[in-house]
Amino acid sequence: MRTFVAAADAGQFQDAAAALSITQQAVSKRIAALEKDLQVRLFTRTPRGAQLTVDGQAFLPHARELLRVEARADASVRPGRRALRVDVHSRRTAPAVLLQDFHRTHPRIELDVVTLDADVHAATAAVDAGTVDATFHAVTVPARRLPPAIRTARVIDERHELLVGPRHPLAAAHAVTPAQLAEHRIWMPGMAVDTEWSDYYDELAAAFGLTIDRIGPVFGNEALLAEIADSPTLATLAGERTRYLWPDSYDLRRIPVRDPAPIYPMSLIWRADNPHPALPKLRDHLVARRVDPPDGPVWLPKWGR
Amino acid sequence: MRTFVAAADAGQFQDAAAALSITQQAVSKRIAALEKDLQVRLFTRTPRGAQLTVDGQAFLPHARELLRVEARADASVRPGRRALRVDVHSRRTAPAVLLQDFHRTHPRIELDVVTLDADVHAATAAVDAGTVDATFHAVTVPARRLPPAIRTARVIDERHELLVGPRHPLAAAHAVTPAQLAEHRIWMPGMAVDTEWSDYYDELAAAFGLTIDRIGPVFGNEALLAEIADSPTLATLAGERTRYLWPDSYDLRRIPVRDPAPIYPMSLIWRADNPHPALPKLRDHLVARRVDPPDGPVWLPKWGR
DNA sequence: GACGAGCCACAACCGATCGTTGTGTGAGTA
DNA sequence: TACTCACACAACGATCGGTTGTGGCTCGTC
């Protein structure tokens, strides 16, 4: 591919060979092999050089694209100049949404979004070890108990919505208060114990007398949404910016939880001595995008106050 | 890359090897070579299989993308299942704009836009020979004088705009008539004689007593625009949907030509027995997009009436 | 019209590459 | 302790892909 592009650019095999530091014969062979593979003639050879055929013309942009993608793939992992690597705990929640927004406004910055499937501590350790450049998590411990090189900045205050089906008693509500939820069953299957999320929802449940039910097999979000759409009693909580997709026929309602609005605070976590040039840009972007303060009364967990 | 993706999908080298019809050892070698090249570990080997490292996770989507691009590159030229290949005489004029629109509404259809730099006859010959699937041109001869397998459909009726700089006497006009243009000099450098375009503009000039000036060296569109921006007398004609880009400082004006509006009629040209499945879709799309009839009085060349 | 220059293709050769078979190592398991 | 499973290492052979050498073609020039 590289040889083909070089030959197309040079207009003749000899110069392309020089540019690639190989012989003209090698270029000829490579092009011939490519043509044989594709079963198509890419150049018309003339005594003045080689000109692209129509097929060659059509192929050229694809070849260039291939080289671009290869360079990006390389840049994504090669030590020293790899893309900014950020861990999110799910590709559907606020951190992923904000990263997508960051990518839109800074399309030139190479970004790799990975999911380590780890809690705060393991993810922080990964940042400390340098396997990822940053992660988004709720920081539940004071700064002095973190590894010394680690820095955090609170960049997300995520409010909640109640997700219910059309037959649920709250289906028509414009907003609900946490106190109102006490009478209803909140279902959040698959939330593991002893994580930052369970800490948060346990404290929330205790504060407002909620019943948050985490039992039941985990069949994934699609199954959860299908169950909720169908049930007159089940409901679940989700972050305001969480991306859920469901068929129109489900007729699910997203109802803001307010007065007070429970806030799930999340921080960007990075290493102070990480020299990646894109890191401060991400931080600035997130700070600028922060909804601060959310309007109306809010509720925060103890560790977030 | 293919081996890496297969191994990542399988979760172990053995199954990937089976899927690729090679031995486990070969997979191991390929992955090791890739890792050595990238200077990064992509898998953690366990007695249960191989799991992606964070680097591997980051690399995987790029690897998949590379394979996709490769498949598209292949499909763009491989005989039998290549992309729909359409010739336009310029990437800036209406046909290219309409193709882009077609691509937006049918993103799944592989499309290759090429420029043969040929007149109607040569382009029609190319369609007849099968080097391109279709071309856009003004058809100046009756259907019976075309090769028997060739079909045409008039799909574009392009109106014109006058392009002038801020010091031109017509700079402030909301519209101009062809008759008004008789007093002004129209500059269209680089328009070769004995082509469909020169035929058209010669007839237009004769019909309204215009002075269309085709002399002068061709430095390209950018140079033309710069000259026009600067001149109080020069003007040029352009198709309504022609994409021109110029700096704001040029302050160029695009003034519709109306009463009557000179129409440049263009047809899609294809071979009746071309079995490419995307061809009828393109034709239908173009017919649906056709502005038919353009409102207000129009002027057409003899061969277009 | 002969000749040289420029460019690409073909042929012979040779070292590197890549896949194969065979074997070793380590972790989990009966 | 022995067995299984999965990956790594080693040796070997075919193929690949590069180089050098050469020939054919076209064009410009004398």
C-alpha cells in the first residue's frame, strides 16, 4: 500500500523506489503483486513513467486511508507518543458522553477510551502505574489517603432520573422527590457490593428510606429495560446523561429526581507527573463543561460534601 | 492485524489458530512479532487463554478499523464486487454535490468518485467499456447516435450565477438577466474549444449577445477567484450548486441569472446491461432530487429542448 | 534513421521470513 | 502426583521479497 501510494504520488516507479530506499525492480514487483492480488491493473506503464488507471484512481484514496488508520493504530499504543488513554466504567454513562463531547471539540487529539472494569482503588492504581492516563470515578477517600502522585478534580455532578414503564404509578409525573420513591421499589440488578456505587446507593437509601433492590440475575441493560417497560411496579435509577436506547414501543419515561436532587459526584483522576500534552486540555474542557452549581437543592453523600 | 483481532475475539490463541486455519504456534509467533514491533504487550498469557492488556484493548478498535478499511479498499476495485464508480468532470460542480448527497442518504452503498477528464464522447466510451459505471454529462447528440447499450436520463437542470467582486457594477444586484450581461465581460479561462461546455456557452453568447472570454493562462480556480475579487470589470459564470471557496476578504457576490434562467442540462449516462445493484438506486435518487421544472422562464440550448 | 537516455519488466540468485512439527513449561485439577 | 490445557521455544524447510543484471520499449536528438 505504501509503495502504491508512493508510486502514485511520484508518477513513476524509479522516484518512488528512491523515496522508499529500495530498487526500482522491487517497486515493480510490489505493484505487480498488488495488481495480481486485486486482479486489476492499477498503473498504465509508459516509457515516461506510470500513470494511474481508473481502478488505480479509485483505489488511491482507500490506500491513503489505510495508511492513516495504520498510523493511528500505531499511535494508540506505541510508548512515548500514544493517544490519551482514559478509563470509564461504562460507555453509556456521563464520563463517556463527556469524552465524546471532548472529542468533538478537539478532533485532532487522539483519544482512547477503555473500560478497566475496576473500582476506584484498582483504577487509581492503574493510573498510578501509567497503564491509563486518567480515569473517572467517585473519590470516596480523602486526598491524603491516595497515592502521593495522584491528583483528582471533581468534574461531574450527575443528577438522577427515574426510569419507569407506562403502567407505573409515577409514569405521568414531571418530577419526583426522593421521599416519594420510598413507596416504590427501585431495581438495580448487578450492582456489586462494596463498590463506590453500592456505597452511594446504600447511603441514599438510608437517607430517604428507599428500597433499592439489587437481587436478580443480570441479563444486561436491554433485558432490564424490557422488564421495566412491562412492569407496573419496577423502576430504576439512572444518571441524567446515561445513554439508554430502547424501542419506541417500550414507551419508557425518564423522570427527573429533584428536591433534593441526589448528586453522584465524580472526579477525574490522573498522575501529577504525567506529561501527556492532551491531559490538561481534557481537564480544562471538563471543568468548563461542569454544571456548577446544579440549580435547586441537592443531596450529596457524606464523602462528597 | 487479522490474527490479533481473531485472538482477541476468541480469547485464546488455539481457537484463533483454528479459525485462521493455521497452528497455535503460528498465532503465537504473529502476536509476538506484532508486540515486538509495537514495543508493547497486547495480551497477558494465562493457562486458560490470553486476555487483552489495556494496550490491547486500546489497539483492538484500531485493528478492526484497519480491516474494515482494507475490505473497502479491496471492494473498490476487485472485479465483480467493486464499488459503484461514477465519473464527474469536476469535484466542485453539481454532479459531485449530488453524489455527496446520495452518499449521505445511502451511507451503506460503496461509492467511488473519479474524474476521467474526458468529454461526453470519451466518457460515454468509458461507460460502454465498463471502466466506469456511470458518468454525468450534457448529452448533445440524439439517443440513436449513442452506442446501442448506452442509456441516459436527464437528471440535472443547473441554473447559473454570476460571480463578481465588490467593485463590479453588478455587485449589488439581487439578480441579473442574460441581456444585462451583454454589456459586461464574462471571463471563463481554460474552457477548451469543441467540448460540450464551449458549445453551450457559445450558443448562450450568441443568443444574448454576450462576450465570453476564454483567453488567458489557466492558473486554477483560486487564481481566477482572486482576480475577480480584485477587478471592477471581470465576472464569471458558475453553476448554481458549484462549490467555490474563497477568503472572506474577497467579498465575492453570487448573483442569480434569471429571466430567462440559462439552464445547463446534464444526464446520467450508464450501460443498460450493467448489473450493479446500486445503479438503479443512484438513478432513482437523482430523479427524486431533480428540480423539475425550475420556476420562472428558462433558456435551453438547441440540443436540450 | 541511428543512437542514447529514461523507464519498466523479466530472470537469477540469495538471505530473511513464516509456517510447520516437535518439545518444554507452568498453572489448574482430579 | 499425575493429567490436562494453553502458550512459548527450537529446528527445519518452503516461500517470499529483496538485490543485481539484462532486455525491450518509446521518445528526443543528431
